[in-house]
Amino acid sequence: PLICVLTFACFVFLLRIPSLFLNVQWVSVVTGWAIGVASIPIGVLGFGALIAIPFGVTAMVNESAPDPIDSLSRGYEFLFRRPLSVIWYFAVAALFVFLAAYMFRGVGWVLSLAVAAITSAVRIDAIERESALVVIGLIVSAWQLTLAFGLLGGAYLLLRRDACDQEVEDLWEPPKSSSRPLPSLPKGPTDS
């Protein structure tokens, strides 16, 4: 999407060239209108990329044989053909992340109390305490990011079901187990 946006921006810049050389008001108005109309694809591609790229990455993770272009186009399709579904699923996911953030902060708070007690039991070591609190903050952030990305994958699968009538089983099946029998073990001295 970035390459497409930059390509369109170069073409739109070419529309500005007449107004650079002719300092006439009506030329500026005409080129301004042309630039405004020609910039519409830039806005569509740029804003759509905010949804298409995360859904494209999610598609590549969820599908067994992903196609990057198909994954990006599916993200644009979800945004522009199913905007209410995207908003609804993101609202529910954001609510879960928001509620889980309080739980994670509670765990972090209890952890920080335990760290404060441990690091000040014999002698207060401020650097040790700050280092432990940084690690706790990183762990809490990692929990939130893991939940958010997991919910993004779930929203992708729900949107695939809504947009294409494809269930999860259509996208991915676990690898089949080997049909060959296990080799027999040689007889040992204790076997009769």
C-alpha cells in the first residue's frame, strides 16, 4: 500500500506543475480541484492500509498457504464492504483488552508490592527495585499485546465467515498424522 500511495502522490504532484509556472488564480483553482479529486485514491489506500495490513498479517498467520496480495485485498474488502462488522468486532475486542488491562494492572500492582517487600527486606536497593518493576511492566504489556493480537486473529476469522462464508475448518486443518505404523523395537535381554 505504501508504494501505491507514493506512486499516486507522484502523479498528483504532476497535476500541480502548471500552477508552479503560471501564477494565475484560475489555474490554481483548476489544479486544486484536480488534485483534490485525484487524491481520493491516496486517501482510500492510506486509510484502508490501517486495517488491511494488520488483517493481511493475520491472514498470513491463519492460513496454511497465504497469498500476500490476496490477504491485503481481503483487508480492504473487510473495511469497505463490511465496515459495521469491523467496527463491532473491534469494539468487542477493545472492550476485552480494556477489561483485561485492569486485571493485568492488578497483577502488576501485587507484583510490585511483592518486589517492594523483597527488595527492602534487608537493605533497600533502588536500582534493583526499578529493574524488577521495568520487567513487571514489560510482562504486563506483553500480556495485553498477546491478548490484542489473539483477538485480532479471532476478528479476522469472524470476518472471513461473514464476508466469504468460510469457516475456520476451510482455512486451516491440522496436519494429518502419519499412516505408517511405528517400527517395532528389537527384543531386549529382559523380553521373553
